[in-house]
Amino acid sequence: MPFAGEIHYRRRDQNDEGKVPLIFIHGAGGSYLYWPPEVRHLGGEDILAIDLPGHGASAGEGKKSSDAYASDVIGFMDYLSITQAAIAGHSMGGAIAQQLSLDYPERVQALILIGAGAKLRVHSKLIQLCSNESTYPEAASMIMEWAFSPQADRRQVELAGKRLQELPASVLLDDLTACDVFDVRDQVGQIMQPTLIMCGEDDRMTPVRFSQYLANKIPNSRLEIIPNAGHMVMLEEPEIVAKLIKDFLTEMESGDLF
């Protein structure tokens, strides 16, 4: 398994053709596996999917702010001598992606925000349940109930729930804290990079209006609402998400965006 310092990652199709890499950042409680193969294995693209510190196979601990996680991503890029990258983030990963664009604009060529928002709210009950090891399974079950649409494959939901419960409760609590304090509504209009925004039509964790707000505020953005999918849209509709990302990257390379 490849590591850059403490961060575990998987890389697809590294090449010498001068393509700007695309870095995938998972959401709260996730790992690189929350990006399915259809999305991670886009032909002809240099894709890196990371496990944030304390997640998946990465060492370290979870962080309590998007700023701290953004700093970790910059350290990851520095370790691999990646000067600039396109950044794709889901949910909390979308918050980290926005933070990177605002704090390190010269390092970000483009953004892909999936199930994201300029402000993320976390139910107080969920934070309370994560604060105690004995009630952590209940928290994981609650997240799975909210994260997928009613149409989602139950086996997929069960697998995601199992992976979440393998994560220490303290790491998820840190992630939820990072989400709860995230609010860049007064800055999001400063994001100038081309931005693809995606949201599942049935998303209950970051409803469609969150993505519509981003699309209204970010000047060079495009919004895609995907039917029959919830917050984990990339797992529920991987082919659609993969095509939208591939088309976006192709248009970016050709200079035809927006």
C-alpha cells in the first residue's frame, strides 16, 4: 500500500503527459473506498484517492476542523511534489476542498463538490451518540439511514455501515465537529476555480438547496442534480458520477468550461 508520510492513498494512471492530478477526499467517517472503482479508475486520468489521517489505513488522528485537514492535504501534495491539483470532495471532503481553494488557491486548479455545502450542520443527537462508545453503533445506524436514498441497494448500505463501525468513535466525533463548525458562506463567492457541483436528488444530509446555494455563489460553477440518489450519490450512481467527472475534466483540459 502506498503512503505519503502518514497518509495512505491509491493512485490511478500516473503519467508524464502533464495532466493535472485529481485528488479525491472522502467525507466524515469514510475512506478512499467510499469512491467506487467506476469513479477512481477513470481512464487517462491521474487520480489519487486518499485516506485522511486516522481513517482507513492512514496513521494519525482525526481533526476537528476543515482547516486542519486542508493542511494535511497540502502536506500530502508536497510529499509527492504535486504543485497543483483538481480537488474532488464529498460532504466533509467538500468542505476541505473549499477550504483548500480559499486558503491555497494557487494549489487548486478546479473543484468537484459532491453532497457539499458552504455550511454543514450536524444534528446534536448524532454528536451526543458519538461521544460514547456504547452508543456509537446507534450513531452509525443513524448516519446510514440518512446517507442513502430509499432506492439504494441494502447490501451496499450494510457494507458502508460495517466500514463506519470499524472506525474509532473518537475519529468520527472529530469529523462531525469539523463539519459542525464549518461555515464559509461569507467567503464562498471568492472561489474562482471552475467548479462542478453534484447532489443526489434525495440527499437528506446536505439537501439540494445546499448545492444550489454553492452554484449561486461560486461564479464559475455548474450544478448537476442526480435523480434516485441520496447523500452517498457516488456509491448509488457511480456510472453517472464518473461520466460527469470525466466530461468536466475533458472540458477543463480543452478550455471549454462554462
